[in-house]
Amino acid sequence: MARKLSVDRRNFLKGAAVTGAAALVPDAVTAAAQAPPAEAGQAARPAAATAAREADPVVEVAGETTARPGGDFMVDVLKSLNIEYVASNPGSSFRGIHESIINYGGNTMPEFITCCHEESSVAMAHAYFKVEGKPMAVLAHGTVGLQHAAMAIYNAYCDRVPVYLMAGNSLDATMRRPGVEWAHSVQDAAAMVRDFIKWDDNPYSLPHFAESAVRAYKIAMTPPMMPVLIVLDGGLQEDPISPEVAPRLRVPKLTLAAPPQGDSGAVAEAARLLVNAQNPVIVADRLARTPAGIQRLIELAEALQAPVIDQRGRMNIPSRHPLNQSESAGQQIANADVILGLELTDFWGTVNAFRDALHRSSRSRIRPGTRLISINSVDLFAKSNFQDFQRYPEVDVAMAADAEATLPALTEAVKRLTTDDRRRAFQERRTRLEEAHARARQASKAEAAHAWDASPISTARMAAELWNVIRAEDWSLVSESGNTSGWAFRLWDFEKHHQHLGDSGGAGVGYGAPAAVGGALANKKHGRISVNIQGDGDFLYAPGVWWTAAHHRIPILTVMHNNRAYHQEVMHIQRMANWHQRGIDRHHIGTTITNPNVDFAKIAQGMGVYAEGPITNPRDLAPAFQRALAVVKKGEPALVDVVTQPR
Amino acid sequence: MKKLFGAAVLLLAAAVATAQEPKPAAQAAPAGNAETGATLWRNVGCWQCHGYEAQGGAAGPRLSGRNLPWTGFSAYVRRPANQMPLYTEKVLPTTDLAHIYAYVQSRPAPAQNVPLLQK
């Protein structure tokens, strides 16, 4: 672990026994093991006088270069993990592996993505996973970088998304450069984020790094998925791979753990309840880890002909599937006699209503006797400090298991138990639900027509105009869309897994812009049109990510939902003023983004992004969207600033 | 909290018409000025959940085009159910509420046969 002085390093190399490289070792290791043979008898520890000279950097001139630093081996390990990108704001505590990535590794697998803030790096990796299904790496300073990154790490943790975090550090205090390197060093770098990552390690040696790097990947990818962190000591990155260590270096085999399925007895009981129910309801939140999750949910829903409520933590069910009854969620929950919750963030909040009043109160939203079934991988792994686990849900059947992996067995059990009588009842239910789905679609269109020509522009108009421009493309909505009243879900045809990525998880503002760019980065090689409906307040957290998008030529069509406020907080302050019966017209103080209005187009243009706006006339939307789409189709980012209604 | 506001919309639309216990007797609306009401609509925060045009959204239901009776409208504002914050007489006198009511009632009918919404 300890970084060595140059004299010490030279003498060690001369005195070390050199052996042949182990089988399967990467190029970096083989070269190090083939260093020139040592001169006998010169490996003794330095005498006191020599040691004194070691402290003087002027004395030593030999041994100042190496062709095989430890960082090269780290890159070999990262390549074995098939990591496509590493997002990073450059920092000296990881300069060793940075240089190894771009020179030894050829800046490919992983490719270095330059970010302007660590929060952007992590949020990019967060959304990248939700498109690509594999982790993206992040490099950060162990101290200042991790602190910048912390909010985005928390979002990923809450959203159960793996991010492969690496942080630089200089552990050997006697080898630190005076000044900044001390301020950028830490005893236990992971401590500041350990409450909201799944696992971390601080490898002492390169063999230790190899095992921990592969182990971290495996842990991150085992449901419930979460970020992991490997701390990289500066000496390990920069110092030569010693002949002593070289024979021990190998890249361990990675075998991902099969996701845990629900207990067979619990699956059978769940199937029995669902088949016998008069009004079963399926609720899905972070269900579909992969595209297969969508198909598995459809198969279960159609086996029961039961309504599905999509809470949209992931893309779970096509928006136009007739069993998708998300628009009537409240009514479905109220009428249910059995509710199956699949990877729900908040089962309690699904079946209870809570009133945010001066005297807070709650009431059940379900009928007495309604049976609740939960399949949730989060039950396998819990931490206590941060309270994202929500109220305790009193369920009747609880499976600590991955829901996507459990669905096939549950569907088969349902089919086995379904009699002809039940099948007829299911079909009648299907007919009713198809009619309800069609009515809901028509109702959404009728609602969208209200304030159609308004300025500020209605979010329904903005969504409808945007949909008309992208509907013929292979598109992917890479943003959250809850703050635009869900109009995209009500008007667009969501069908594929990559068309919706869920939300931030931890509701940490500042996620939206970098996550959208990260999702677009993943979509880039697939040739998809990434679409981002971007909140204005979120944009301002770390707008440098638009430079990243321009620099790396990441195509993404961003439409500003510019309501000129942190509007959620406008509503909260209004609530406080009303409760306290004073100043109900002062909600704008501290919450709005006006005086001056932000010119988002100019900011984007300054970062090298094509941009138009602000647009206030709804008739100007369509041509602006078309021009922006043309830019995106050339492989560049584009932004259209739209001044909108609040929600 | 986002989900709290999101969930509210599921219940608010029905609650606007039915939340009061006991139901007050129907009354005619006091005279109100829609233009004054528009200013008040923005100043006292109605737009935040219901939109500048009372068209509604995730945080609050549409009020335009509903022809809501004054009695239920005013009673709900004084004692709202679900997530809406209450407006007391102290901070929003009935005369001002009548202007707001006039503004809501004056909102234009929705656009008809919008081509984009026919697809």
C-alpha cells in the first residue's frame, strides 16, 4: 500500500527475485515480471545516511520512470469487467489510473468522459445503467470529489442502481506532497458515503485490488443493486508493478449471482390469492430491471386479466396496453381485494392516503380485508440511517426476492390454478378494463385541450407537440417527467424498456440534466433519439454537463420545462403561509427563478450546444422542435427553451 | 413529497364537489370581477396547483369548464380535503374569493378538434 521513495524502489527492484509471469496475466503484469535481473546482494535496507538522502528529492535521479505502473493492471481489470465509460472530473489523487486509461488502455473500454462536477459524473452513470443494463464507472477524488458526488450517489442508492465508483486517495502520510494533497487525503474515504452504498474496499495491493474490483462489480449487480466504491491508493496506481507482485496478479473470473426468486410456498400462496380474487390489482414500481421484465409482467397480468398500475420507477408496461390502468390508480386500489406489489418503493403509501396539513393524518385507501402481497428485493438488504425505506407495510405475503426473477414462477402457478370458470371471469374483467383504458385515453386527450393556446405554454401542449416530432423515431425519454403532470405518459406510446428510465430515486434535485446526458450516452451507439424534458431549477445545479454533451458529441434533444421556479417549493411555502394565515402572496420569495429570467439558450450556446428560445408562443414549438431534431440527428445535443405553466 | 402531490390528483377532482360535511345550502355567488380575479389567482397561489388557466395538473384538478357551483367551491376553499391548503376568511376575504370564482368561470372552453390530439 505504502508509496515508496525512489531509492527504496530502485533497490527493491534490484534485490527482488524475478520469476516468470503467471498464466493468464495481462500485458502490464508480464512486462513487469520481465524486468532486468537483480544484482546479488544489493537489496539490503538503506542505511541511516541513505535514508536521509531519500528524503531529499534532489539526490536521486535514477528509477524515476516506469513503463509498467500499477494503474495499467487496474485498467486490465476494468477492461475485463466490460466497462464502457468512466465519467470523471480530473483529480490528482487518481492521476495514475487516469493516465493508464488514456495511454495504456487506449482510452477505450473504458473511455474517459470529462465531467465538470462529480455529481454529474455519478448521475450520468446512474441513468446509463438504466438504459444499458450494466454499470458505468466514475472516478473521483477520495475527499473533495466524493463529497461533490455524495448527493448523486444517494440518488442511485435510493433508486437501487449500481454505479461503479472509484476514488483516489494517498494513504501514506510520509509520501504526500505538502499542501493540497494533505487536504485531499483521508483515513477512510468511504466513510462519508458508506451509509448509502452497498459495499466498499480500500485495497492494500494490486492482487487485493483485482479481487475487490471484481467482487464489487458482482455485489453491485446482485439485487437489490446499489453503488459500490473502491478506493485507489496513489502509490498503487503510480508505482511500478514489482517483480515480486507480478506473478500473483491475475484477473479473477466474474460470475454474476442469479437474482433470488421467491420461495416456492410463498409463490403458491400468492397465486392462490390472485386467482381467487374478484378484483386483483398489480402495482409495479422498480420492477423491470431488463426488457424481459416488461414481457413477464404482461404475461402475469394477462394470465389474470388484472389491472396494472405502473408507478413508473422503471418502464414496466406499455402505456397503451389495455390492462394498464395507471390513470385510474386510486379507483383500482380502492376496489381491490388483493394487491400484488412488485418492487414498490412505498407499499404503505400505495394503500394509505396521507394529508399534509397542520395536523397530519392518514387513512386507509383499501377495503378492510384486502390482502397484500409483496415481492421486493430491498427486503434482502437494509440500512438504518437514511430513511428512504418508508413506512412499514403490513402485508400478508412477503417475498424477499427479485420480482422480475420471480414472475415466471408466479405466472405458471396462476395458470395451473386457473379453472375454466375463473378464466371466463377473467375474460369478462378484461373486457371491462379494455373499455376503461379506452375511456381514459380519450379523457386524457380532452384534458390536454384545455389551455391549449395559453402562454405560458401548457405542459400538455408541449408534450403533444414534442410527441408529434419524435413519434416516428426510435426515441428514448431520458428524463423524469413527473413535474409536467405526466403528460408524456398520457399522450405518448411507451412500449420499449429504454423509452422510460424512471426517476432519481432520492429526489435530489440536480439529477435530471446529468442523468439525461448519461442516458443519451448509452443510447448513442444504438442510434436512438434521446429526449429530455428538463426542469429549469435542476438545470442550474451543474450546467457544465451540457459542455460534456457537446464535447463528447452526445446527441440529445432537450426541451426546457421552464416554469421559472423551484415550483415544488413554491407550493410548500404557500402551504406554510396558509397554515400560518399570513403573507399568502409572498410564496415567490426564495423559490422563484426570476428577476432576471435565466436565458437557458444562451447558457447552452455558451457550452457549444445548439439552442433556441425562450419560446412563449405555442405555435412556435413545432418548427423549433423540428430544427432541434435535425441537429440531434447529426449527432449533436440541442436545446429548446420553453416557458411553461407550472406543472 | 412529489408522490404526495401526484397522488392528490387522484382524489381532488371528486373531492371538489363532494368533500363537505355537512353540505351547505346552495347559495348564489356574490358579484365578482374576472379581471380582478385573475390578479388574485396569481397573487394568492391558486395557479401553483391548478395552472394559470385553471386547467389543472398533477398537483391540482382542472377547475375551468366545470361550472362549479359557488357553494361547493367556496366551502372547499375554506375547508379543503386532501392536500389543498386551506384559505381562511382572514387571508382571503369572501369578496376576493368571489373575484377568483368569476375568473375561474370565465375561462374559455377547451380547443376543439385539435389535430395533434386526434392522432
